[in-house]
Amino acid sequence: MYIILVYDINTETKEGQRRLNKVFKICKQYLSHIQKSVFEGELTNAKIEELKFKLNSLLDNSCDSVIIFSSRDIKWMNKDLLGLKIDKADNFI
């Protein structure tokens, strides 16, 4: 499964800043970092569930969010990049 993951972590507190760092590190273990709080990559359904479980255990549901967009195959996704390329990701569509 090809996924794009985006997150928004409330960093107004030190605990929020720690959560942000942990969420980033977990996402980086599974996916390619393509822009600030955006990741993409191919994962099995089992790996997606594992990722969701790890992230859900960290999030403060009152102020944090993670959105996972999924497609069966990368070929069904179109992506246009405008402006600055943040990370050296070779897997841009």
C-alpha cells in the first residue's frame, strides 16, 4: 500500500515538543521524509497498523492529529511539486 502521512503536533508545551520529536522519529523508521511534517512510502497493511499503533500511543487526542492517505499503488497518485524541495527524496512521483 502506498501512503502519504501528515501530522500536526501541538508544540506549545515542552511535552508537545517531545511528542513531535518522537512522532518524527517513528515516521522516519517507516517512511521517507519529504517535507517538514509529511512522509510517504510503500508499506504492507501490517506495517501500517503497526505504525498507527505506535503513533496513537503518543498522540494527545485533544490537540494532535495524524492523517494517512492511502492508495493501492503509487501509479494511481499524481503529485506536483512547487517551490522549494526540502529533503533529498529520490522517490518523488
